[in-house]
Amino acid sequence: MSYQEWLKNEANQASLRQEELIVSVTGSIIDAMDRAQLSKADLAAKLGVSRSYITQILSGNRNMTLRTLADISHAIDHGVYFSLRPRVSSFLKVSS
């Protein structure tokens, strides 16, 4: 099965969109932590959770709730801004 054929499946498209969002959010958190010179252990201490929990969140292995995202953003002194907008271009678009 080709990649284009795989993408024609709605469930596969949904999975790919989920992974895109996870990578985008966790990447933004990691970038902000790097700029603030904040380690996973530091973030865990600020949130009162284990370092392994932070590792699971940032690796995408644990589902991050909006509450957790708000707590993390507060701990790293950042805000979260969200918007939905039409895709300009995407590798998810499948030609007929």
C-alpha cells in the first residue's frame, strides 16, 4: 500500500493529525524549557510531579489534558494561545 493510499483512510488521517498536534505542542514546551534553561527535573519539581511523568508527557506517551498544559505553561512562565484555522497546505491532502 502506498502512502497516498494509506492517507485515503479517514482513521489514518485522524491519527496523523493527532500526532502533528502532539509534536507541535510538546516541541513548543521543550523549546520554551530550553530557552529558560529549565530541566525536566526542574519542571517536575515546580509541578509537584515525577520527572518520569514529565518525560512521558513530553514524549507523547501520556495524554496531556488542557489543565496539564495550563499548569506547564504557568510553570515555565508562558501563555498558551490557541486558534483553529484552515490549513494552507498539508501533506494530508490526498489527490483523487
